[in-house]
Amino acid sequence: MDVLPLNPLLRAVAPPPIAEAQGWVRGRSFPADKPLIDLAQAVPGSPPPSAMLEHLAARLVDPAVHRYTEILGMPALRQALAAHMGAFYGAEIEPGRVAITAGCNQAFCLAVMALAGPGDEVILPLPHYFNHRMWLDMQGLKAVPLSFRADAGGIPDIDEAEARIGPRTRAIVLVTPNNPTGAVYPPATIRSFYELAKRRGVALLLDETYKDFLPGDGAPHDLFSDPDWPRTLVQLYSFSKVFCLTGHRVGSLIAGPAVMECVEKAMDCVAICAPRLGQEAALFGLRECGAWVRGNTMAMRDRAEAFRSALAGVQAYRLVSIGAYFAYLEHPFSDRGATEVARGLAADQNLLTLPGPMFGAGQERFLRVAFANVDGTLAPEVAARLAESLNA
């Protein structure tokens, strides 16, 4: 059978890791006394607020809800998000600096398209969110890694980053709270990376998908207080996690006018606009669901603490970092790679995790645990199964 010539960059990219891991348990049945515990994907464990569902149901009768919005999103939503971010970070953010995207993944893709072209470089700390690396590879960009510092809780080193900036570097990517490690970068670290990017004339691409699940109150940085932030900072965000709207695909990008002009061109070609119903949901959430979000945030903090406490009882699986939706574990098997360990946990313990190599090189000793969709009461059971695996 003849095969059409295909894009070699796209063909060379590995398949999506989540689908691969789910294939390890697909078609299996699980006993009632040891059901599958799925810790593979960052999916909210609860539905959207009931008031939001009622609002969306009522909005469906409006013909406007079924039409395109402006390319960069509904003006009311852009204004509401600018006000929300401005209040959170203690700075004024203009609605014109906000673009609404089809999820944070698309926000990242659009930002990278605006900032870099084939052959350019983007600094990407290890371990990295796999979709970020996949997109860079697809675009013919070089991902320049920063070493994973397990003993520093996964916080990247600023001196290493400066040493890796070259003539073709266009951006530095930071994800905090981090996916996959859960690490929350200190404000001083975020500021130092911003100052580095500003000094060297590259962008700081700051993915704050999980900002609503920080372990404490208050803004994680003050970058928007710098009047020159539009020359350096591009911030990414997602409504998917905070309002449990993963299927509606709605996120955002905040950037200066030059980046925004490029983003608008790309957005018009790839999607025209973010899905309208998701935008309606995000707008309602920002206006009406503050108390619900606060409750969800506190519940996720409790869940993280439950897993921290439970995992402390299985010291063979060393907890490297934990926060927001994720924990990053160092497994104890020096004679086995992480993929073999993860497949063994799925087969023998009905425990689905992701192996570190899915998040980049040098991660053979690590596993990612996504606990957001698992009730905190199951944390001791997860720890018990990990402990049982030591005797397998």
C-alpha cells in the first residue's frame, strides 16, 4: 500500500504518552478489593459548579452562543480575566493584553509560534511537560534542557540557564506549580529568571496553569508590577483545572502587543476562536464562582497533604516534590528503568502512574503521580500498594 510523503518533523515525534500508559490497563478487569487507581493524567476529580452547569444549559437557547467570538476571545471574558489577574498579582493588566485560547496547550503553541522559527532554541527545564517538548520538535525548534536537580526539589538553576543562552535562544519556559514534579518555584527564583530573560533579550514563557492550587495564599510573583513586563513576559493560564472544564478547552495567554499581533494571526488559522461555550463557562466562573473556587483550592491542598503524609510512610519511594496536582517520586529499583517499574505497578498493583522518561532524558529513576482525580482517602491505599511492590 502506497504511503503519502509526510512531514518528517511530525513523524519523528513520539506518540502521546498518556495514551500509551492507558494502554497498559485497557481491556482489563479489576477485582473489587483492588480496583484500578488511575494516577496518570491531570484530570479534576469533581464536576464543574452546579450553578455553572445550570447557567450553560440556559445559555444554549441563545443563537449567539453557537457562533464565532472575536479571534482573541469574548471582550467581556478578556476584561474579566484582566481584572482577575490584575487583582491577584496587584497590578493593572489591560484587556488588550489578554487572548483566550483553546486550552493552555494551545496558548503555549501560539506563543512559541509567535516567538521562534525553525532552527531557533527554547530553554526547557527537565523534566518537562511532554506536550511542550512535542510541539517544539514539531516546529523544528531545538529544546535546550536545564538539568533536573532532585536534591533542590526540582527548582532549576539560574546560572545554568544563563550559560545555555545562545544567539538563537528565543525563550525560557518555566512551569510553576510544575508539571510533572509539582514543585512550586519561590518568588525569588521566578524573579531571577525574569531578570535574566529581560537582560538577555529573550522571552520568559511562564505557564501558570495550576496557579489556583498554590500551597499558600498570595501572588507567586510580582512580575506584572514591572512597567516593562510586555517586553519580556508571556503568561499562560488554564480555566480547565480551576473550573473542572477540561473538555471545553479554554485557556489564556497574556503578552505584549507585538506577541499578541502574531498570536491573533495564528489563532485565526488554527481555530478562529476558542470554543464559545467554554468561554461562556469561564466568564461565569470568574464572575460568580469565587467561593466555589476557594473551596476547591482548599480541598486540593488537603489532598496534597494527605498524599504527602501517606507517601512519607513509604520511604523507599522518595518524595522529591509535591504540589498542586502532582507528586514526583524516586523509585527504589536501581536495576530497573522507570517504564518497567510503572508497567509493573499497573500490572501487579493496579496502580497507573507515568514513568519519568515520558518527561525527558535522565528521568529513569522517577515516577509522576497525578493525585488530583483521586480522593484523599485513597492516599493510604496508594502508599500501601507502593509498599507491597517492594516485595514483588
